[in-house]
Amino acid sequence: MNVSNAYPLRADAQRNLERILVAAREAFAEGGLDVGVEEIARRAGVGKATFFRRFPTKEALVHAVYEGFVIEVEESVDRALQEDDEPLAALRAFLRHSMTTQAGNKAFFEAVASRFVAPVELTDRVMAAIARVMAPAEAAGALREGVEAGDISTATKMLGAAIRPMDGLLLPEAAWDRYLDVVICGLSADQAPLPGVAADPCAMVREVSAKSV
Amino acid sequence: MNVSNAYPLRADAQRNLERILVAAREAFAEGGLDVGVEEIARRAGVGKATFFRRFPTKEALVHAVYEGFVIEVEESVDRALQEDDEPLAALRAFLRHSMTTQAGNKAFFEAVASRFVAPVELTDRVMAAIARVMAPAEAAGALREGVEAGDISTATKMLGAAIRPMDGLLLPEAAWDRYLDVVICGLSADQAPLPGVAADPCAMVREVSAKSV
DNA sequence: GAAAAGACGGACCGATCGGTCCGGTTGTGC
DNA sequence: GCACAACCGGACCGATCGGTCCGTCTTTTC
């Protein structure tokens, strides 16, 4: 985000900026998006004022970290597309990876759970990545009629909810596949078609984001 | 909870207590569990101190309201059990009703999403109700092998997550059945059995609750 | 109808959070 | 090596939240 800005930062400032980003990723991963700015600055070995000199608001930092998540998603799709033994393999690998990431990174989980309004540009990138990862299954006719990108996005939310039965508690990995199985199975072909799509969640997200600018 | 206490409250105190409970239910339904105590007291036409005279802490109020939710769940199961056209009907009706309630009541949604640690006694009641509502389907062999009460509880969480694509946004009702279909379908028989249960979420919930007492 | 038990609410407290200010420090270009 | 701009961080601010205090008012009881 600000890492390579218009005119170059002084060396120490650049170093501190990077430290802040690293510290924020760590702190958010452990404690979720509610971790305070002071704690992040402390971890970065920096004063609170220094933080606010680089990021106008805490929200800006959250967006910067969120962009990292989007990149992770895109890379996850690239990796998932490698395995093409069977039509649904890539989609399954993607969803499974999403569970792992949400489990190990509380902020990622909260981001998926939409604890904040993400910039449109970034949600668009996520949707594009999802479209890529579901393409093989779609082409092979392995997907239930009516399943679309927004549904896969929703599936990641549902799976995230599944592996966190209560606040602060995380289901052991061995139990995750139960839910992944249920969802994959519900998304597979050879079922009655899904009811018609009455609304496009992505469009609504776009609308809300635009309104909040 | 405190409504009918050990020794009788004075008439005005009893009236105010009821007003507080009603106001809390409304306020929580609209704004979620983060609504402040002051706002609730204001809605009840009462001072903040009066609130804290009846409830030792805000958490106590949340638990009282949560007990109301548990009763709603139990009633919902009673109603769902009426419709027995086909084996899965009751379960489906129950999950559908849970979606409606979560949609119309932000606090209920957050309670399902486990935004707080509920008392063991109440989570036990929820689990018992779920066991009742899934019994017909189970008896008819309509459930996939390995599906148990904890999975239905998780299903309500997943469906709650599905209908709220982002903070403050609610999917229109017409789109809900898509996800209900996916989940019901994944829970139905005639699929490969679910992977073995490595952990019992309910037991873990019980453990965590005990620790926090 | 008066006294005492109980309830009332607004003012107050301490902790926390996002965000700002300012006097001292440090990297950088000449 | 010097001067200046850029940078630094701790102290500070205002808002908010859960929770308490205390002087006043209401209900109950005899």
C-alpha cells in the first residue's frame, strides 16, 4: 500500500513502516482485528504517533493487511488449480485451504466473516479468483445447477463459522473435513437445481461499499 | 431469570425490571449485543443505576436474554415436529426458522455465532432440543451416516453466516433457500458417510464454560 | 399518616480506544 | 560537518463503556 509511495521515505521511516505492517499482521492474526493500535506500535518497537504518521487511521491499516489476505487467496487459487485429478479437486483444495488460513489467522477469519467493509477493488479480486478456481468443476459439469462465485464466497464464510464453535475456541483439524464434505456435497451436481437467484450478493456488496465512500 | 426472585420486589421495581428486559430484547435485536447499557436503560425509561441494581453486570442481562432465545428454539422445535410429511421436513423447518430468527434479531444471530460464552445449562437445553428435532429423520434413515446434534448446531451457525454477506447487510429472504438446500442436501443420506468424529464440540463447549466460571 | 425499608436516577469514576501535539532526535544533501 | 527537513515517541485529548455513589423520592406497613 504505502510501502512504495510517491516520493521516497527516509530510510528509518521506511524501515519502521515495514515493521508496523509485519507487527500488525502478527497481532491481528493472533488477536483479531480488535487489537489496539498501541499494541501494534509496541510490537513494532515504535511510538503510536509514528503509526499514525504512516496510516491516517486504523482502518487504513486494516485495509492494507486485508490486501495481503487477497493476495493469499489468489495464490491459494493458483496452487489449487494444480491438482486436477477430478473436476471438484481444485475447488475442494481451495475451500480446505481457506479453512486452514481462517483457523491460523483470526484476522483472516474476521475478514471473511465480514467484520468490516472491504474496498470494492479488493472484493472484486477475490471474486475473480473464485471464478478461476471453480471454472474446471463448472466446465466438467460437476457443479450443481445455479452455483456461482458468490456461493463459493459464502461457502468460505460458512466453513469459517463451522470450525469456530464458540468465541476463542477452534475445532481440531481432524474434525474439519466433516463440514467440508457437507458443503462440497451440497454444491455437487446430480442434485435438484438450486432455487433461482433472487439477488446477487456481490452486486449488493458493491453497492454498499460505494455508498460508504 | 430475576423476574420471579426469592423475596418479592416492590411493585415499581418489578415493573421496571420487566421494562428493562423488554427494552433489552428490542435493543439487542436491532443493534446486536454491543448496544450499551445506557441505551437500554434509556429505552426502558430508567436510570443506569436501576439497571445495575437488577443485573450485577451486563453479562447477566445478556444471559437472561439468551435464555429467552433458548425458549424460542425449543418452541421452534415443537412447531417443526408438527410437519411430518417427509422424514427431513422437521429438520428443514427448524433450520429455516433459525434463519428467519437470526435475520430478524441481530442478537440472536450473534448468540448463534457464539459472540459470548453461554451458560452450560442453556447450551445443554439447545442440544436436547436439536436432538428432538432430528430424531424423525434419524429414525427414517434420512440422515447421512455420522451426522449428530452438534452438526445441526453447526449448521445453524453456517446458515447464519450465509445470510449476512457483510457487516450490516442482510440477504433478501428469497435467496436463503439456496443455502438451506446446500446444507440439507449435504446432511442427507445416500452420500458417502462423514469422516469419523474426532472431537465432540459440545463437550469442548462444556469444558470451556466450566473453566470460565 | 408517619416512619422505615427500599428504590430511584443523575453525577461520577476508571479503563480503554482512536487520534493529536510538541519538544527533542536523526538521516540527508550540500 | 553543518543546517534543515524529516522523523521520532511519550504525553495528552475526547469519546465511550461498564460500573458505583449518594442524596432524594416512593412504596409498604402498622
